[in-house]
Amino acid sequence: MAAVHLSEAEKVYIIHGVRDDLRLDGRGCEDYRHMEIETDVVSNTDGSAKISLGHTDVLVGIKAEIGKPKPLVPNEGYLEFFVDCSANATPEFEGRGGEDLGVELSNTLYKVFNNRLSVDLRSLCISPGEHCWVLYVDVLLLQCDGNLFDAMSIAIKAALFNTRISKVQLSENEEGGKEIELSDDPYDCMRLDVENVPCIVTLCKIGHRHVVDATLQEKACSVASVLISVTHRGTVTCVRKMGKGSLDPESIFEMTEAGKRVGKSLHAPLMRLLQEEESLGQKRQKVGFLG
Amino acid sequence: MAGLELLSDQGYRLDGRKAPELRKVQARMSVFAQADGSAYLEQGNTKALAVVYGPHETRGSRSKSLHDRAVINCQYSMATFSTAERKRRPHGDRKSSEMSLHLKQTFEAAVLTQLYPRSQIDIYVKILQADGGNYSACVNAATLALVDAGIPMRDYVCACTAGFVEETPLADLCHVEESGGGTSLSLALLPRSGNIALLQMDARLHQDHLDTLIEAAMTACKGLSKVLDSVVRQHLKEVSVLTRD
Amino acid sequence: MAAEMRLPAVHKFISLPTTSQSQDDKQLVVPGEVITSDTGFMRGHGTYMDEDRLTASVAGEVERVNKLICVKPLKTRFNGEVGDVIVGRVTEVQQKRWKVESNSRLDSVLLLSSVNLPGGELRRRSAEDELAMRDYLQEGDLISAEVQSIFSDGALSLHTRSLKYGKLGQGVLVQVSPSLVKRQKTHFHNLLCGASIILGNNGYVWLYPTPDQQDEEAGGYFTSLEPVSLSDREVISRLRNCLLALSAHKVLLYDTSVLYCYESSLSHQIKDILKPEVMEEIVLETRQRLIEHEC
């Protein structure tokens, strides 16, 4: 991540503040920054979403293409993730500088979604063993101010909610092979059920306490963090420990419990917001970047 | 390509425009708070985001810095979801490197680099949606971002594409018109002096038509410069009202 | 715990109550626009000569001082002048000098001969002093300094030859645009609300708890790592959010405006200040008070 240098005295100030449950901007240890979410920002994708979490800006675009299912699971489709850490965020990401971080982020996403519950992959199947829908989820990092994983996962959930995949019809042609016809009607499409899509919560250990939604300065003071992805029911799909330092088992347990609690509470407001946005329908004034 | 008429008998193009008409341009400056300058520009369905960092000390190798002027460093990249077919790599392929070089060349002509010896100015442009005129959208967005960052320039740099169909020059080509196989000319212009910063043409064209094509592109660029001018003035008015004490 | 999400709102152009000065006497120019063709004027920053015509090179306001015309851009990197107070971060320790990042176009330089030695001795710097440089200032440390001179390529040369400058201890750094910091006689203020502030001309603002009397004589070598009390922390966090709110709405920063903003924000919780509607409300109140204060 873009590195921020802090002096020893500044780090001490932050650590003492976290101990007293008062962070630099007045938040408590489990408060998120101001979040703004919008879907359907890029028009030639099948689904898209943009999130601003404090100064972190992430744009997600989803394209659905027809491909061959994986040999081991012939009646399921699959998701492909790609994270692009663009130079817009910081000059350090120019050229190949952002590749390492991008690969780390996409690998984590694969782990988080690698289970039967998150997305109903069977609904992505067209004809078993031959055709299925492949969803390419592309994440674009525009501004970086800490807490990339959380912002990404919320944006992906919003984009999946927004995704519209056109319905297909299978027909047989003269030689006996299958032909796929895409429905021409733009409104005749299938939506995905995103109830069980998990959200990632990153907890950074600072001193003896942990904080949620750490900024870059707070990240510079923490030695290790725990990443946990939680669904709306509280089911955990992935736990990872990241960072250079080591954690004792009690801290990991505490942080996992806190992460489950915080993660569970993210889903309800998000779904409410997405439903509200959808109910505005055509009347919604699209803000995007022009607002 | 079969059956697609780029210019109908009544003089209308595929999207309903007349031959010299430009697409709708909307733009906004200061989109990101962390960068020195940023801008977002939409030219029809093409959307470009430009971010400027600098001028700052040359990072990395000291040998890159010039003793008498600033180094301009550009990177052009496209979002993987920007094209109709998904792009595998956002940047690093030959097309992107070529575009980055063109952008660098264009802005070296316009930015007063001799005011900033030993510094570096970074310009990063990202295409969020590609529908023809990628280079032009990038140049226009980058101009706005440079103005936002307060970097001195001789003049705006406006860019536009032009094509030639059935003896008529078309201004501001969209993706279908560009990929049709006909002539496509990209032009970057400094409007007040009329100097050309970059000129590039693909495909064959009879030399008699070259002048009309360049004229059409220059007129289109001048039209664009008026739009950019109004965006900058609007932004100036908004912000300068607020800074008065 | 709280996670508040909302839909983005369209940015509105806030029209302010106009003061006695009318809008028209400010000339706004864009790059490439001719300011005047009269050759009697001298050209300052932000302009260039294009065949005898004085043309603007940045977008901003035209300032005319007698025969000098310059254009002040809205947002730019810090252009230092002799005597400016800056807050900077040390990026490199080199032979006999430190490189300080100060939001300008080149990193500033702090020479070993421009800092005070411990104990206030006045002597030539020896080889031991050179080896001990890192004990005083390391990479990542924050300092407050004054611009002594400017090198030919534009880099600033700093000095900390006064007891009020030197290494900074515990506190919070806020980064705003340099054009928002008002030039005043002094940039060090002990605010009435209970914290102290250093408004660097380069846009870096340092907030710290007001030191007790005896610490002031230490001269910047000793940084206390004692925990700061909770009440001081609350004041500093509130001030930080107020500064961010003021800079987002492009209000000029000086001790009075910061204090008024702090007072207007007391009715809200600290973490709520950064919400867009609360920011607008606080800034509007601050502006009203500033206008009344002037009249």
C-alpha cells in the first residue's frame, strides 16, 4: 500500500489515542468513515458500483461472458477477479509498481468467494459441461486512503446486486449442435441473489486494542491485522492474518469475534441502501464523477 | 462493416449527428482531493479520468532529472471493463505505451517546463469507457487536470479526431466509425496560436483531401476549446468566490 | 459500532452573501489569455511574454501591484519566500544536511550549520556532529523551520535557529492547500480552546497539546512521550476535523477562522463533523461570524 512515514512521537500519540477509544478523527475503535455508494456508473458493463470510504475510492465493473465450465464442476459457472491498482491512486503504482498489491488483493478475493454459499454458481450454468456464464469482476482502485479490502468487498456486493445478465435460449441447429441465442430485450435479464455475499472486515492491531477501518496513518502504527469475511448471518468464509508482526492467540480470537460482530452489521444498511437506490428507478439522478 | 452506412444520404451519421458536429462534452475538475490536480471528462460515451502529481522532486533514479527543465512522465491505461470485449491487461501493451509517449510529446509542447528544473510532473490518464476518440479524451482531461494543479501552460491543448467519408470530413469519430477501416486523423491543437502539438493519421488518404481533413479537425478542436474554457471558468468562479475573505 | 452508508449527493454551487466589494473587480484568467498588450508592465509569476503580449499561464486571479502583474493560481505547490514558516518531514539524512519534504516542487534542504546545537553552543560543526546527525533528526521526523534563502534551482534552504523551531513532538499533522493559509505576523498560536497550532505557509498545519512552561526552554531536542490527556485529545481531534471542513470549503485559514469554526462545531459530535451536511452548516456559520467580525 502507499506508504506514509510518521515520526515516533506521532505513532505514540495514535497508539495512546486508540487505547482511550478516541482516534485522530474522533471515531471510536469500531466506527467506519463516511461512505457513499452508487451503482450503475459505467454503462457498457453488466453491473458496476462506485464507493467512497473517506478518501478511498474504488470502482467495480462486472462483465458476463459465455465460457466453458470447469471440468470438476460442469454445472456451475464461475467468477474471475482482477484488481487494478492504478497510478491515479499514488505515483508509486506506476508501471508495474501496483502489480504486487493487485495480485494480493485478487488472491484474497478468490479465497473469500471460494465456497458454495456466497454466490449461487448453479444459476450461472447454461448447458452443463458445455456453456456457462463467467463473471469477470474488475476492481479499479482510484484513490487510496487505507482499508482497501473492506471498500472493495462492499463495492463488489453492490455491483453484483446491480448485475443484469441477459437470459439465454438454447436451440438445436441442423447438425445437432447446440446454439445459444441471447435475448434481445434489454429488460429480459436475470439478477443474482446477493444475500449471502460476504463483506470483508479488516481489523488492525494497534497497541493492545484493534481498530476497524484504519487510515494509512493508523496502518503505519499497527504491526499486524486480521482480515475476516462475514456473511449477513454471521457465517465466516475466510480468515487471514496479514502484516509483519505476530499476534498472540487471544488477540486473534478477540479480533475474530469483533470482526464477526462488525461484519454482520454491515449487510443490513447496505441492502437497504441498494433497495432504496433501485426503487428510485429512472428518476435517480446519476452522480458518478460529475456531481 | 457490411451494410453500415457511416453517412446517410440526408447527411446524418450513425448516432444522428451531422458531419461536423461534436459529441456532447461534460467535464468536472478537482475530482480527487489527494492528487495535485484531477479532472473527469466525458466525450459522448468515452469517459476519461486524468490525475496530475507534481511538480515534485524526481523519485527513483536521479539520472532521469534534467538540469534545466522538468521531466513530464505520462501513463495511459484503460480499465479492463472499458471496451466491449474485456481487456486483459490495463497497460503495458504496445498500444498503451505508444499512447503514453504521444501524451508526453503533446504536453511537453504546452507546459512551460523550463520554470521547474530538476522536477518531475506525473500525468496519469485512465479510460473508464472507450467509444472512439480515446486519445482526444485523454488530452482534454489531462489539460483540465494540469490547469487544476496550477501548472503553467502556454495554452489549452485540445484534441479531436476526424475522418473522411464520401468527400465529406467527419469530426469526432465514435468507435464504430473509427474501426470501419476508413481514414482517421488525430490532432492536438493549441487553440489560440493555432499551433499543432501532435498530428497522426492512419489509413490511406488522397493528398488533395489532407488539407480539408486537417481544417475540419482544427475547427472541431477550436469548438472543444470553448467547452473546456467554460468548464475552467465555471470552476474558477465557484472556487474563487469561496476563497474571498 | 456504526457504519453509515448513503447515496452520493449532487454537488451544489453555494452562493454566498456578497460583501461590500463587488464581484467584478476580480479578473479571472485562464491559460493562454492575454492580460494586456501594454509593454509598460513587468511580468510576475503565472505569466509569460508571447510576442509583446502579457499572457497568463495558469488559471486564477490577476493581481496588479503598481507595475507588476502576476496571476495567482487557485491551487498550487508551495512557492517559498524568505521568512516563511514551514512544517516539513525529513526524508533523507545526507552529508552535513537533511532533505525535508515541504509540499513544494523540490525538497527543501536543512543544513547542519543551520540548526541549534544542544545546549545552545556556538561553534563550528565538527565530524562528530556529522556522525550524530541521525540522533537529532531521522527520516520521518517532523520539524518546524523558517526559510532562510532560496537556491538557484528553486529549492528552499531552511533554518531552525530559534527556540520556537525544531523537532516536533506528539500531535496531529493536517495537510491543506498552501493557498489557503493566510500570511500573518506569527504562525504559532496557543488557541483559547486548549490546544496549540502551527500554521505552516506550505499548507502543513501542526496541532499539538499546549506545552507547560518548563518544556519551552528545552529547545526542541527533548520530545515527551507521555500520554496526552483525553480532554486535550478531544480538542485536537475536533480542531483537526474543523480544519478539514474549512479546507474542503476553501476558507482562508488563520487563528480567528479556526477558532470560530471550533466554536460552531461544539454542538456536534467530533466524528459527525466530517459529514457533508454538518460541514456545510459549520462553515456557513463560521463565514457569517467572520463577515460580522469585519464590519
